[in-house]
Amino acid sequence: MATAARSPSAKRPPLYARAMRRTLRDLPSKRHDIAYEPGLVVPAADGSPLLTDHYFPLAVGDFPTLLVRSAYGRGFPWATLYGVLFAEQGFHVVLQSCRGTGGSGGEFALWQHEAADGRATVEWLRQQPWFTGTLGTVGASFLGYVQWALALDPPPELRAMAVQVGLHDMHGFFHHGGAFALENALAGSVARTRQHRGMRAFLRAALRLQRHMRKITRTLPLGEVCPPALGGRVPFLEEAMAHPDPADAHWRGADVGSAADRLTVPTSLITGRHDLALDQTLQQYDRLRRAGCDTSLLIGPWTHNSALQQGWPEVFAETLAWLRAHLCDDPSGLRKTRVRVHVGGTKTWQDLPDWPGTTTAHRHYLHSDATLTLRPPEGTAPLLSFRYDPADPTPSVGGPLLSNKAGGQDNTALEARDDVLTFTTDPLTEPLPLLGPVGAELHVSTDTGHADLFARLCDVDDRGRSTNVCDGLSRLQPTDRPAGPPTGSTPAAVTVTMSSTAHCFLAGHRIRLQISGGAHPRFARNTGTGEPLATATRLIPAEVVLHHPSALVLPVAEGEFAGQGQGQGQGQGQESGPGAEPESGP
């Protein structure tokens, strides 16, 4: 029997972890009974004690080790999802609380310690009698970020990585297109500061934030109204607000994505079509492919949270197959293609040789009668305009959020607002499958120079329901504004980059593009003054004018595609939509 199993400190996994295990369905049968050693002390790079739980099979033999490093504690749900489930399948699982969290010593920092502490943990592993020298990493969200941090200088024992809905760039989480991702930043801060203290503390903090959200959305300055909602000041959140420029020295070392540029460790990537980490995951995939690294990609019908809830059977199966292939020399569970995506608008999975495959850019032009056609307009006259009033900001509906309002939602009420422009095609006569990044090429003028452009692609079904597919935001600066009044000036060319998608518009459906001045509180409203985010107190409306030629650019897939009725892959999946309250934040 393994040495760890004979340890006097070994015991059955905690009751809550075993109880949660019994509620999970559609998972493979366990191979081994298991035990665990709780509260092991591993020295961090500076000597601080990192509390660590060790789960392992109760069986004779050598088993590979999985390292899971968490800033959200070692309890629910991580003890079950990683400790119990993977140990049952024949792995040693080392589940560790990052520095300054979950009882570990030292002070937590958003990114500064993870690479060094990961290497220190591997050094500790080398001294354990049950460690065979075969190591993998696994984890979701911030548990994925720490994997990229370790991969900056990967130890020789590291043979495989499995990054689930994981980020590599902290600035990119807080800031998008020049705007501050307010709602996700607040939810992520609650998760980061409270979840490692236990689910009771986390749920209380989440409810407190929910009670304060109405005040946060109506009150300035943000720097004063946020702390009461969070139970006190959160230094990393305030620093993120104060440093919007990714080139600022504050963010030095926060982007660990360069690890993918030279990585040779086989890496599995998992994300969802409405995951807030979707675009960063696709960047990771592209960089790994350019480096010649063995990699796979799974894009499901999930949000950031639902990937670990409704999507867990697919996520676990994908991860387990990858780790067995590269740590246990058992490739029998691997799929034949590098990429598998769930196609929005359908209930089908599609296997692809690569991402995004062969596509053709189709430009659908915006017209003054609110139509969207392949026919270019004549001239460069003003198209349509809207007035964005930060005192009554355009609300956010669905999308990549850390809340139960994430995913695809009905946009009908949003599109009825005067500050939201919509452009819609005629009903399609045949399916239109999309794969890859969507964009809006707009020509814009404003009266103040301070404005945001929020662009959203929607699928309008045969009943008239408009559901968001993907979106993006771009912040204009005064330097983007030509001189003169908005309707008489030379417009500025602005490209709003939306997220990538795998979606099929079915025959009879219509394509719709929304254009507005924001999505609040998903993004902090543009006050119209250029004042710093945390201290701004004044609100100035902006008149935004669209000009010809402006266009929606769609990546139309070529060849066979699931949306055209030839679905492949396992299961039917689940369209992303309302899920549970956030379990974690980046």
C-alpha cells in the first residue's frame, strides 16, 4: 500500500465532500476507495506555511500527482471536484491554499507570489515518498491562472496541464476595451476575499453585495460606495480601478500568458461560449499552437460558473481523458480531433481539426432604416444617432458575468430603449454558421469626445425573441473626436471587437446588431468627464452619431458544420443561461 495510506494522519475525506460526491451524476465509476491527509504544511518561497490537503487512492502502486493551488480555500466545491473525484480515478491530489488564504501564512497578493510558491510546492513534492516524479496541474478560474504562473518556468516533472475557464491576464479581467468591468470585478473581489473563509462567510458577503448593488449603480464616487458593499476596502480592487493602462508599472508581471509562447507541456483548455475567460482561453490556444505545443480545446454552452455546474460531466470527462493520456500513458479516452465546440442556436457538438477553421468575412452594412444587408450604402452621410445619459445608463443584460444573470438572455426590453440602436436582417433563407471573432466596423462622431460604444450580436428567432450571442465594448477618447459638432464632423473609424463565437443562425431567424453607449453595471458607466473612475462625481451626457459606411463583420464557416444539421460529439449540452450564484471569481 502507498506510504501515504499508512500515515497516522490519513482519514476519510470530509463528510461534505462525500455528500456532494453522491449528488453528482453522469460521471465515471470510481476506481479506488480514497483517503486524505488534511492540513499538511508546505513552505512557500518565503517560508510562509501553505496549508495543503493530500487526497490519494487506497491501493498499492505508483500513481501520478495532480497539483491544485487555490485562492478560494480547500473546501466546497474544490474538495469534491478535484480532491475526491480525481483521487478515485487513481491520482494523488495535492490541494493547496495560496499564500494568505485558507489558513495559509503570509499576505495574499493578486499575482505576485504564485510562480515562486508553485515552484516551492514542487520542491516539497520531490521530498514525498509517494511522489513518482510525474506531475500534472488542474483547476478552474484563478486555479488556472496559477498553472500559467508555474508554466513560466515549468519544472521538469510537469507532464500535463488542464486549464478550465482559466485566465492568464489580470488586467484583462478588470478592464475591457478601455472600460472597467465593474460587476465582475465586485463579484470576483467577494469571492477572492471571502470564499477561502468558508461558504457561510462567502454567502453572507455575496448577499451583502447584492443588497448594495442598487446603490452602487446610482451613486458616485465609486471609490467611496464600493467598500461598504464589500465589507471593507479591497486594496487590489482599488489599485485596479486606479491603473486602467495595461502598460502601467502596477501591472508588471500580472500577465503570465507568455508561458504559452514556449511551452512544451501538453495542455488542455476548456471554456464556454459565455465564459468571461473565453477570449483569453482562445489566445492561449493560439499561442500554444504557434509554439507547436500539444493542446486541445473544448468550448461548451457554458458561462464561467456553469462550466463547473451543469457542464461538469463534460468538463470532468475531457480533463480526465487528457490527464490519463499524458500522465498514465493511456490515450484511449482522447477524442480524435483537436477541437470540440458546442454550436449556439443548436443542440449539437462539432468536432473540428483546429480553431477557428476556415472562415470567410461577411460584411453586413448598417442602413438608416435600421436594416442590416450585404449591400453597401452610398455616401458617408450620418446614419442614426442616440443620446447616452450616464444618469440613466443603458443597462446590461446577460453575457459573460459572474452571476445567475449570465449567458444568453432575452434582449427585447433592452432594445426598446431610446439609447439602443438595432439593425436587423430579413429572415434568413438558409442557416448561417459562424466560427471565430465577430466585430463591428463603425464610423462615429460625438459632441463631447467621451463615449463608449457597446456592440452586441443577437439572434432573433421566428417569434421575435432577441437573444445575445456575443458582444464587445470600445471606449472613445477626446483624441478620437474630430473637431466640430457631431453631425457635421468627419467621423472617426472605430472597430469594436466582440468575443469569438460558435453559433448558427437557423433558417427563418434574423441577425441583429445592437449599438449603444454602455452596459451597466457590467461595465462602469462612462461619466463623460474623463475624471478618474474612483473619484469621478460629475455626469455629462454624450450624443453619438453613426455614419456610413458602418458594418457588422461575421466569420462565416466553410464546409460541413453542426449548425447545418450534421451534429457530432457526445451529449446534447445545455444552452447557457441563468445559473447558480458565483462559486469563484478570477
